[in-house]
Amino acid sequence: MRCPAAPFRRGANVVATNGTKPKTGFRLPERTARITFEGTDYDGAEIRVRLNVSFAQFIALRESAQSEDQESMARLFGENVLMDWNLEDDEGRPMPADADGMMMIPLDLANLVVGHWVEQVAGVPAPLSETSGDISTLEAASTATETG
């Protein structure tokens, strides 16, 4: 019989404690990612970002991105997600890896950084290891591009 206050969730392990105290706290692991930009104008740049931001921080970032307030979104990203980077200004001085630093980088780099972070947080799967046997759509697209 299931307890109506605690619905069963797939993937969640339920362990009966039979009146014993649960183990002491569980410290959430810090999840990070290193973003690189091989094959772009920013090849050599490395940026480390936090992947496990709080749900409240994620919602604030999403709402800022959907609004017209792009500065707020960039500052929130710099404060809550950005950990460090190897970026330098025109005179070779390290740029701060924070909200102010996010406001200093070019727009296209900011878009790349945020885009890569969103892909990592969303858990976009890696490309398939095996190629598909049906490439007719790809062939049709290639032909249309070549003749168009």
C-alpha cells in the first residue's frame, strides 16, 4: 500500500529506516564544465562554469533571458554560473570572471558561453556512435544546397 503523501517516483530508492535515524547529511557534489572553442575565433579560450546552480538561480536566469533585460541575465550568469576563465583584455590583463567580466566580453562570445552552458545543463546527449543507414534526407539536402 502506498502512502498518499509520498507518491512513488521511478528511479528513487525508498529505504525503510524502521525507526532508525537516517544517515547524516548528503553534500551535493559540485558539477562543473570546461568550455572550449576549437574551430572558432576564440580557439584557446577556456571557461569553467557551474552546472548545478540552484533551481531558483536557473529560473531567474531563464526569466532574464526571456525578458528584454539582457544585462540582468549576463550579470546573473556571471554571479551564479561563471567560475573562471583565461580571458585577457587588449592590454593582456586578466579579465574578471564575474558579472562585470560578462559585461566586458563580445556579444558573440557571451552567446557562445551561455549556449554551451544551456546544452550542458539540459543534458543534450552526445552524437550517436553509429551512423544511420538511411541518409536519403541528408543526400536530398546536399543536392538542394549544391543546385540552389
